[in-house]
Amino acid sequence: MSMILHNQWLCRPISKFIFSNLLPTTYAALVLPPKHVITCSLFVVHATNAPFPPHGVEEFVENDFDEPKVKILKQKVEVLGIRFENSCLPGQYYNLFCPKCKGGELKERSLSFHIVPDREFAMWRCFRAKCGWCGRVFADDKDLYSRSEERLGLEPLGPKLIAYFKERLISEETLSRNAVRQMSDSKTVIAFTYKQNGLLVGCKYRTTGKRFWQGKGTEKILYGIDDISDAAEIVIVEGEIDKLSLEEAGFRNCVSVPGGAPGKVSSKDLPPIEKDTAYQYLWNCKEYLDKAVRIVLATDNDPPGQALAKELARRLGQERCWQVHWPKKDEFTSFKDANEVLKYMGADALKRIVEKAEPFTIAN
Ligand SMILES: [Zn+2]
């Protein structure tokens, strides 16, 4: 029965039909891996019900290995044992030896292998019924990231939120580098994506009306942690928008606390790490923070913000902490945070003010 089905497939001409059938199946498998799907670090997927690509050995004419994406794909499939002796032109199907079943007794070239025309991924399937090995590898690892985003219901920022940030002098370039997104079913909800080693590990949402909440299962870490992975000098701010503001002023070595500020400084001794729940994000990032010799605290200019600076300094070691003093706005008030300074005084002024941070003293 299954052989008849295979033969039908083998007789089909190459067409987009193959893709439209294969893609949703494999894609769904990547998003929510069911039991029969194995995903490995190379993002290989085994799906049982993907159709068979057509048969046909192609002539090798050109050498496509020089193309960067084809090169990456080649390296990735070689790890899996797939070899293409000569060139493998995108958009064509090739019959190669299957590293799993080795083509059976007849030593058939049973592995149908294909690089999609835009070179984004390569896919294959062994057409021997007893084997049926299939999978995909991607030329760009970011694919994994964008799939995690889709799973969370995130999409790139639309014009409304881009305008919201523009009003706060945060550029599209900064938003894009920090992978700021919006919820796809609620286009006025900002999603600050929390990444570690380039992977999505959490998300904090914010309405334009300043309501916050956190994605389920979000890791307790600093926002922007990858930006301080090798920094000897770092800046800590009190909100994601302040981190983006610092970037506008030229500081990428900046992280934000994930959860705002405490009401006041605790009068008690520091609790042991495992009981220090409100600051777990610091201990989870200890490895990163330990490398910093100079830590500039640029929290908000209000009592909770100042309490936060003190609590951070207590944990990080006051001797390596510096504090930013936000300038006066007028006779009676001072600027509140990095974004307010950026908005009213500009990026250069913000840069100068951060550079003028003074050694932290508890009396501050
Ligand atoms: Zn096979």
C-alpha cells in the first residue's frame, strides 16, 4: 500500500505543491514538537507524514559552495552524514546516499535532497519505505528565535508603536537590535523580549498606558544581558525603555532590572541568596556581573529608584558602584529617568550625564 503511494509521489513533477504540503506539516512540528518529532541543535526535524519529493538525479554543473548560505547548509548536513559530492544547486532535487539506511541492499541513492530557491533551508527525505528519514536544516540560526517569537504570539512592531517610541526618541534601529515586538492580537501591547545567549527566555509586556505584566515562565534575569557578556563597565537602569534610551546615547553595555523598584531600602541584613527572591535576577546573572569592575547605577530619580540603587549597591559591592545624578528640570523638579533626559535634553546630554556618574555612597 505504502509503495503505491510512494510511486505516485515519485511520478509527480517538481512543483510548489510539494512545498505547500511539506511546509505546514514540518513547521507545525517545529513549533510544537509532538512525540514523533525529534529536534536537535541543528534544528533537524523528523516528521512522519511529510510527502515525498519527486525522483530524479540532476546533473551537477556549477559549483555553488561559494555562496555563504549554501556553505552553512552544507556544513550542517555534513554533520548528519549527508554528503553531496559535487555541487547542489538551490531549487533542484538531488538523489544522494542516505546516511541512515545506506540505501539498503541495493545501495540505492534513496535520499531526495533539496535546497529551497531562496537558500533559507535544506530538506530531505529517504524514499525507502523502511527508512523514511527526513528533516530540515536552516541557513540562519535566527530561525529558531523567530519561531519562538511566533509561538509567543509576537510580531514586529507596527506603525502605532513605532510612533510611540519615536516620540520617546527611540529609533527603529535600536528597537530592532533589541528585538522589541508587539503582541500580534493586541497591536498596542509592547513586548520586551528577554534574551540570553541569543535565545528567547522570557517576555515582559507593557501597554501604552503603562500597565506591565510578565510572560509565563519568564526567566528572572536582567533585560539585555547579552549586551554585558564581556563588559568591564556596565550601566544598570530601572526600565526597558531606559535601556533603549542609553543605547541612543551610545551605551550598549546597559541592562535593566526586570521588575521596577522596591518601596524602600530594607533595614535588615542581606538575606541568603536563595531567600533573596526580589533580587533573584541579580544572582541569576552573577557570572556576568562579576566581570564588571565599574557599575553605573542609573535608576529613577524618585524614592523607590534611589532605594533600588542602594539595594543593588549592597549586593554588587558599593566599592565598584557609581551613581548617575539626574539634572534639574527647573527650580523645583529634576528629570526622572534616562528617557526623560533623552527626550528633553537629547542623546549627547544623556551621554555626558551618565559619564559624570559619581562614586556611590550610601548617603546619596
Ligand atoms: Zn534511508
